[in-house]
Amino acid sequence: MSLTPLLQELIGALRALPGVGPKSAQRMALHLLERDRSGALTLAEALEQAVERVGECATCRNLSEQEQCAICEDSARDAGVVCVLESPVDLMAVEQTGGFNGVYFVLKGHLSPIDGIGPDELGLERLFARVDAGQVRELILATNPTVEGEATAHYIAEQLQDSDVNLTRIAHGVPVGGELEFVDGGTLAHAFAGRRSLKRSVDE
Amino acid sequence: MSLTPLLQELIGALRALPGVGPKSAQRMALHLLERDRSGALTLAEALEQAVERVGECATCRNLSEQEQCAICEDSARDAGVVCVLESPVDLMAVEQTGGFNGVYFVLKGHLSPIDGIGPDELGLERLFARVDAGQVRELILATNPTVEGEATAHYIAEQLQDSDVNLTRIAHGVPVGGELEFVDGGTLAHAFAGRRSLKRSVDE
């Protein structure tokens, strides 16, 4: 009653944003209309532009406005080391560490036969083509340590068993700064299975 | 580096939303681009439509798409009782109680000489005109119980001292369901000052 139809539509549309419920959406809509109409128009324009022009990189499937993303085009990066990730968010997380100088391949998902997501949907033929072309020395499988992520990593490893690329999987274990007491059993088991020797080997 | 310029623009624009920091904005932008592009376009359209077409009601200054808002046009509501509020959000809060059947007047702010907000900016001449025209029996001053809200209520009351309208202020006190222990001193003082007799008066 106290909300106009357009305001109701706007509140409904704002709920497309992750983590925004009916109450936040109402607060956002009123804030924009009462105090920041120019911000609202800027946001509308930014949304349209991004949807229209941000596509995916032809090489790595990361979000990109050009045919090739900035990372793939950067000649300072080592194109011989390819990190395989599930999503652009993961890519950003790795980029923010600043410690990785290779390139990426974004699967945009993981194998999930129930949802109809197979190797084709993940663009794996493109990844395998890069490996077959001999451009890749090491393939770092950094899919999530979930059942689906593990299965995806396993599938990729199986397919490349006969190639001479170096296949690695990121380490899973106790997070830095974490306490054993609060770490779940699966992680702890991983941490033990992946333990490393601290003793220098005799012939070193 | 890993973010395209348009994506960065979108993330910046999303921060116009109240309660959205850099991290949430990034998550929202990626969610929309990765998983809900149609939702993003719907939102852009809803923002533009709302900004373009939602104005204010000529009578009560509430948000409205028409000359008159739905509440002012509703003949079932008592136009003789006018509730004066600071913002449309307050109006929605009162409407949601379902217990008020009068109409509203939205100040869209409070008196604040430092910010250059005087009686003109609050549209008070329109409110006084309604009172002078004799359409109003009771004026309920429901501005916020802040220094500025109280000052605004006081100013309105002063201006209407000579009119024969019934001026009231909403009660301030301990919230229902609240505990004395956790209520601040100002509220508690209000609650004592505004105490009501529970004894029926002798001549009742």
C-alpha cells in the first residue's frame, strides 16, 4: 500500500544481488531514491555496460572485455605454468596473493553429470589443446577441495596421464593461523597424508 | 590486474548501495556476471524506471508515481488525522503496524540550520496550509526522538500554537519487550516523565 509499483519492482530486482533480503532491498531502494539518484543511474549504466561488454577470454575463459584477458596478454607472465580454477572469484583470490606468476584456465564450474555439466561445458578440450601443443610445462590443479572439485581434478589428471606435462595439485591442510582443535577431520587427515620431511636428506 | 575496467566500474557503482563494502560489491558484481545476467539487466531497468518516474506526492511528499500517492487518494482513510514523519522509511514502518488509519506528511529531513535545512526545505508551508484550511483535526508529530527531531516537532508545535488543531507527540519510553536494565538513561527518563495512571479516576 505504501510502496508504489515501481518501487516494489526495484526492491524485487535488488534481491537478485547475493546476500540481499527483502529488508535490505527496501533500505537500498529508498536510500537510492531519497538520497542518491545519480548513484542509482550510474549503477544502472554500469550494469548494462558490464553485461553487454564483459565476455570471456578466448584463451583462459576468465572474464574479459577483449578477445584475450590482461593476464594472458601479459608477456611478463610464464605461460608455461597454467593454474586450473573453478571460477573467476578463485582467480582473484589467487591474484591477490601476488605469489603466482603463471597463467590461468577457468573452468567456470566443475564436473557434475547430474546438472548436465560435462567436459565440454568446462571447455576442457581447449585446455587439452594447449597441453597438446606443448605450451604447458606444469598444470596446477587448483579446483576446490570438495567432492566435485576433486572429481574434476581427477578427471583432468586421468586425461593427461600420457602427456609429458607436469601435473600438480595444490596442498590441502591446516590453514596458516588455524588451530588443530578447530580444524575438521577431513582437513586434518589431508594434513597428515600430505606431511613433509623437515630433515635434510643425506645426499643434500 | 585481474579485474577488467568495466568490472571495476560496476564494483564502484555497487558501493552506492547502503551497507555494501568493497568485498560485497565484488561478490555481487561477479555473481551477476557469472550467474545472473538477466537479473542484472532487470535491475538496471528497474533503477532507471524508478529514478525517472518515482517523484513525490503533491499532498504529503511521500514517494509516488502519481500526482497524489495511494494513501492520500484513499477515501477510506481519515484525512483529518495527519501524522508528520521525517522520511518515507518511517512511513513504511508505521504502515506496517497496520494500526494507523489517518494520512501522512513526510518532511524528508529535519530542521538543521547548519546544513541549510529550514522550514522551506521541509515543505512546512504546505503542511500549515492544510491546517489553516481546517482539514486537520489532529496533527501527530512522529519525528524521531533525536535532538533534531525534537527541535523540528517543537518548531511545528510553536507555529501552530494559535490554530485550533489538536497537536500530539508520539510516546517515548521503554520499548515493548525491552528490559529496563538495557534501556538507556534518556529513554528511561522519558518513560518516567510520560507515566500514566492505572487507577480509574473517581468520577469515571
